[in-house]
Amino acid sequence: MSPDERLAPNAPSTRVRDLGVLALVVLGPVWGYGWVATKVALGYSPALTFAALRAALSIPCLFLVLIVARRPLRPPAIGYILAIGLLQTTAFVGLVVWALSLGGAGKVAVLTYTMPFWLLLLARAFLGERLRWLQWVAVGLSLAGLLLVVAPWRLHGLLSGALAVGGGLAWAGSALVVKLMQRRHEVDVLSLNTWQMVLGSLPLIVVAALIGSGGPHWTAAFAGALAYTVLLANVLAWGLWLYALRALSAGTAGLGTLAIPVVGVVAAWLQLGERPDAVEAAGMALIAGALAILAVRGIVVARREPAAGQTPAVRPLTD
């Protein structure tokens, strides 16, 4: 196996970085539309049932990919994998599916993609990646937008918004654990994605079984939405995300997800007829603007920085 295919701290810089950027480009529309596909599926299934079914069906698909690609089947760095699975699959999937069952796909997508800002703050605290003044401005804009979208002064939709923000925090936490793992272990990306899904799915399945929320209503629309979320939004997209996280710095990888909530909002508007009110639209615009500020800077830095871990020193998010 070539070093380019591993979640390793000593991979060649240019090709790995370029493939990481390409992974983010593909990730945008795939994950962006995934919010609408999940919202469609929840019209035919209880939230916890769908979350457990989506995670459980992803596991055999991922193992099949491992076997075909002749990757190691043994779980790597089990402690880190367990932490990633609980954050990335149990908490993230569970919270965002619950949020989508209560609120609009576009709104939930935007609130979840406050993740890059949480990741910036976590990377500063635990990875030593410094924040420049422009990043602090973007964080301030995003928090203002978050306040407008969640609108805590209105009880309607408050729970959905809080759950979506919680999902973004869980996702950022999982990304931080991945970056910490990179410093100690060389881990295959496919193996990492498979085993975090296995360990993270178990709590979802157990909770869904204990609550007994009922089975889905099997229709062509539900089957299509489920297939999309399993094969594309889970198996393909999480693999792309973990590869991008390996190839780029934590901040750059997080900021590269800018297009995803935009696709989610537009798709929800066109397919589901979801139109945010004036306050929500203003908040979404602030969050999108903050992401855009950081994404432009992130692209500039990505052209200059080596692949993640190329040098032993911890690099700042921007220079």
C-alpha cells in the first residue's frame, strides 16, 4: 500500500494535498443533498429507527470495500476509534437525524456546519493551531448568525436548532480526535471509517431497539433515500472526509466544507419548498459569509502548506 493511501503523518505533500482538495470538491454535492434525502426518508420512518438502520446497513458495505481493496480487517488504535465512533456516528448521526425530524433540512444543514468554527476553537486549544484576527472576525459573525437561526427567544424550532448545533460540536470533536490520532498512529483510512462506524452504530441500534420506535414504511421513496444516505452520504462521503482530514490541516479541512450547507439549503428550497423567514435567512447569510471569509484564506494557505504532519512542528491555521 502506498503512503498516499494511509492516514499517516509522513505522507508526500503535493499529491496528498491535491487529492484532499479533490475529496472536498466531491464531498460538497454528495453531502449537501444528503440532508434532503434524510428529510425525505424521515417522512416514512421514526428518527431513531432510521438512524440505526442507516448506520447498520453501512457496515457490511464498508467491510465489502475493505475486502475488495485488500485492506486490513483488524481494528486499528481501538481507543481512538471508539472515541471517533461515539462522536462521529453515535452523537453526530443521532443528533442530526433527530434535528431533521423536528426541523427543516436547510436550517439543520446550516447549523450543523458551524462545525468548522468549533473545530477552529478546538484545534487552537488542543493542537496549538493559532487563530488570526480574520478568523476571530469570522467566528464572531458565525456566532451572531447562529443566534439568529436558532432564535432562542422563540420556542418553536428551538430544540431542532440545539440538536443541530450539538451535532456540529460532536463532528468537530471527532475531527479533533482524528488529528490527535495522526500524531501517534499510522491508520488506513478505509479501516478507520469502517470500525468507527461499527463501534458508533451499536449504541444507536441498542437505543432504537429499547425504545421500540417502530419500523419504517417501505416505499420506493424511502428505499431510494435510504440507499443514498447509506452508499453515498455514509460510505463514500465519510471516507472522503477522513481522507481530506488526513491530507489537510484541521482548520483547512473544516473550512473546505463550505459548499455543503449551501447545497443543502438550495436543494431543500427546490425540492421540499423550505423557505427561511427573514431572521433565519439573515442568520444563514452571516454563517455563510463567515465560512466564505475563512474558506478563501484556507485555499491560499492550502497551496503553501505541506501535507498534514509533513513537518514535526504544529502549523497555525493561517500564516
